[in-house]
Amino acid sequence: MFQGIPVSPGIAVGRVLHYAPFVPQKWDKTVQDGSQAQELIQYEEGIQAAETELQSLCDRLEKSDPEKAKIFHAHQDILHDIVIDEEIRAAISDATSAQEAVYQVFGRYAAVIAQGADPVMRERSADLLDIRARLLRCMQGQPEQDLSSVHEPIVLLAHDLLPSDTAKLDPDKILAIITEVGGISSHSAIIARSYGIPAVLGVPNAVSEIRQDTVVIVDATKGEIYLNPEKPMQAAYLEKREVFQKQQEVTRKWLSAEPVMLDGERVEVELNIGLATKQELDASCHLDGVGLLRTEFLYMGRDTLPDEEEQVKAYTQVLRAFEGKPVIIRTLDVGGDKKLSYLNLPVEENPFLGNRALRLCFQHPEIFLTQLRACLRASVAGQLWIMFPMVGTVEDIRKAKQLLKQAQQELDQEQIPYADTIKIGIMVEIPSIALMADLAAKEVDFASIGTNDLTQYTMAADRMNPAVGHYCQMYNPAVFRLIGQVVSSFSAQGKPVGVCGEMGGDSLAAAVLIGLGVRRLSMGLSNVAQIKKSIGMLDARRTSEIARHVCGLSTADGVEQYLRQQLAEIL
């Protein structure tokens, strides 16, 4: 048996798929005279292998997703483009290695298209780079490793899953997730919970010791993984899974309930959105808005930046789906565990303490201004709020607001309309700004607490590092005390505070947050029903008593034990 951290509850039985993203091997740029014929054969075999993959993908998608199939039919056309093919062959004849020729020619055309005036054509730049990667991989004889190509239910096993890896993931094909690193608030955990996928993270040596296609049981209620279980054991766990799912179905009945406490006080329940799936958008009628729209997913799993038009379209889609309810767009939050392949960021000793989120946007104002313009333009479609992440100082707030003003002035000059009701807020996730909350509140309209980062920065424990995972304590009284201070400071100025970190979707923590005065909770869709159920079984007086007691305790374990005793009927 393997033991890890259960981060998204559930039970699964299935075969393991090892996932490791393709990383191109280095290749020679030139070859000796006389070797051109062999290089040409490598190129032609790569073309044939890539065509076989694309055709197989198209055949499968024609049945399940015809629109997506059109994308890969277009990839086939580009793969066999006469002009590109002639240039690659000419380069090989001039003693350029086949792989270098493919890399250079496709890259040159992608760069030209990316600078074009037509936004639709600019999007084809990413297609060219995607095809280049596929062709190079085929030329190197590497098997396809892309989560979008998974076409049957599997248990996904990886050392780690980055946001770029999961950007194309089909949640219906993933029975469970196992990784060697990560914890309760890592990206993989957030994705798993948002889709309701059972997940066990931080499993030592899982990749080296669990073979491809091994049948496993994943018990993500306890963090246990069993290899090659006998049929009776499989049957027993399938029964447990059925019981668990029935319990979930009972809880799901709360999805459409009004989040009103026993004393009649209402709590706003909002949604954290990543990929803006149909399921998430369709659930808008059961929610009070979007408490966190993670825009970084627009930037990931691709080879070029999304342009302004693409962003306007994406933000507008969410605003229209929520029909006038608040939609909080968090500006670009990359760095730390979220990388962009096309943005040449230096390797940092401590990336979570480095150049990320708002800090990175200040260094790349052209990227930031494009996003701010897109947000402003989309604002005419609904009630848009803009939120800045990784704010550490009051100066950060003022600088971000100044750049927003610049974007407004640009649109004014171009006579492009935008709403005049946009609210401006900040993520509170750095202790420095939490301690300055009374002054920060004078600068903005609202705040939302990102408890994942606030916890790791308060506890000085990297939430991605299993070796110090036990220090990254979500229930530590120090974290709750900081949150209480922020809520008190903003409330004194009549400004709302929400929680969009993982605490917002945790039944134990939510009771404390409500007791501290939080009246806006945002979470993944899979947590909504349970949180509404919790709200409906509490009242303000009781939550205040719980919060007061929690802030007087001395350890995270003591807090959790106390909350489980107090809230047993809710759990």
C-alpha cells in the first residue's frame, strides 16, 4: 500500500496512465555532407507518424466532438503545407539537420503570423507551434503524452501536474489523480476538487514503483493506494464508491438551496472558475456570482500570449452566463508553480517569493495593459469586478490602479465603451497587506482572501514541498487571526471581504470564516452543495462562538479536533 495526502475525496478503481510532458531532446544543427539523405528519411518518417496520430485523433473526435475535430483536420493541412515542406527540404539539402530545419521553418512562419493584423490568423501561430512540437516528437520516436489525447477512463499518475498540463484535461476521462508532490492547496489539488476527481498527492516514489497499466484502488478519503488488488477487494471498494457517491447525491440536493443560516442571515456563495467549463457556466443559476475567475488558464497550454480579442471573448462569455451577478476577474497570476513556456522567466531559488503575479505584470506592462483593456471592454456584458493578486504594499495597489487608468484612457481615445460601475479589489494573501488592511481598504472597493498563499506565507512553508507539508497548516489559529483582522478593517469602512481560497469550500473552515464576519465564500463547483448545507445548519451566534474559541486555541490540530466535535452533524 502507498500512503499520500487525500486532497479531493472519493474512491476509484482503474488502470494507471503514467504522464510525463514531452521535452525535446537536443539535436545537432548541421550535418556533414552526404548525410542529407538520411536526414530527409527522418523528416519523412516523422511526417508519416504525425499524420497517423492526427488522423486517429480526428476519427475519435468526429464521434465525440466534431468541432474540435475540425482543429486537427486543419493541423493535417498545415503538416502537409507545400511551401513549408519545400523550405524544410531545401534547408536539409543545405546540410541543416532535419530537426533544426523543422524547428526553424515552422518557427519563422509562426512568428510572422503572430504579428498579423487579423486576430483569427494570429491564432494560427499557436497551431504551427503545436504541429512543430508534434513533428519533432515523432522524429525523435517519442510517444504522445498529452492529456487531451486520453480517450478512456484512467488513473492519472505523474510526478506533478502543472497548470499547463491540466489546461487540456478532459475530467470525464480521469478516474483519480496520484502525484509524488503537492499538498492540500497545490494546483493539482485545486483542479481535482473543482472537477470532483478523487486525488491523493505527495506519494513518495509513486512514478518509479507503480508501473504503467497497473490496476490500482485509490481511496482518496484516507489517502491510500493499493496495487493489483484481488477481485474481491476491487468489488468491496466499488461498493464503497457507490455508497460515497450516494452520499454525495444527497448532499447535491442542497445545490439549488438558498444559502441562508438558521437565523435568516444570508451568505453569498460564489464560484471559483478556471477553464469556464459548460458545467460551471450552467450552474450560474445556483450561485451568487464568480468569486474568482482564474485568467491564467487562458495563457497556459499554448505557445503564444492570448491577444486582446480572445480575452474579451472569454471574459464576456462568463459575464453573460452569470447575467448581472458579480464576476471577479483576477488579473494574470503566473510564476511560482505556474509557468508560461513562451515567457522567458529566469529560474529562481524561491519562486513563490519571487517575480510572480502582479510583480511580473509590472515588469511586463504591455501584457498587463492588454489584459486590463480586455477586462474593461468585456465589462459592458455584466457586473465585472477586477482583482489584483500578490499585493504586498499600498504602493502595489496604487501602481496597479494607475495602469488601469492608463488602459481606460487608451479606450477613451479610441472611443471604445466600458462600464463605469467596475469595482476594484485586491487578493489578501501576503501577511504584510493583511496587517495593513485598514490602509489598503481606503484604496479599493473590496478584498478577497487567498487562503492558500496566505497560509504558506504566514507559516513560512512551501505548500508544494511535501517535506514541510505538515507546517502548511490551514487550520492554524494564526491564519484565522489574520483573516479576522482583515475582515474587521474592511467592515469598519463598509467594504466587503470574501474568501476565494480553499478555506471557502471547506466545511470546517467555513464555519469559522462566517464567525469572523465573512459573508462571501467562493469555491469549486464540487464544494457548493456541501457549503450550502453547512450554512443552512448554522446561525451567526454559534459561528461567532466557534470563531472566538478557535482564535484562542494554540495548535492547528487542536482547532481541527474542536471543529470536528462541534460540527459533527454537518459533516
